[in-house]
Amino acid sequence: MTPHLHSDTSKGENNERILANILPERASLTMILPTLQKIGATISWTLISVCLLYGGIWLYDRIDPINYQEEVRRGNIAAGMVIATVILAIAAIIIAVIVT
């Protein structure tokens, strides 16, 4: 048997049938939609946070006259500790802003 290209059922009915086969009997879109919204919000806030973190590090790198990348390549442990501290401080500020 070859599948029919055009069937009598509409697209919406077909999608509902597919979802009914995939989802458990008790689950429905109204139950899953809030979870999907939370996942979307989490991904969005994560992307915003990463951009803010990179932006803060870039700004600090432009403001401070010391080339920390070169210092770390030379083996200067103190320069690495300064950069680590800056990253943690910027991350703490971003977390505080997002939580409130």
C-alpha cells in the first residue's frame, strides 16, 4: 500500500493523533506548555547572562591597561587570579540582577 498524499483528515486532527500516540494518556498540551515555557525562559536567561558576562569581561579588558592574556601566557599566576576574580565578581552581579 502506498500512503495517500491527500487525506480526508485535516492537519490539526493529524497533529492531535500524533501527539496522542506520543504523550501519555493523562498528559495534554495544557500540562506540557508551562514546562516548555519555563525551558524557553531558562535558555533565554542563560544566553543573556553569557552575553553580559562576556561583555563585562571585554569592558574590563579595555579599561584596564594590563594585558592579562599575555601575562598569563608568561606564567604570571597573579594575573590569572585577577581575571578569575573579575569573572566571579561579574557573574555574581549578573546573578543578583537576574534573581531580583
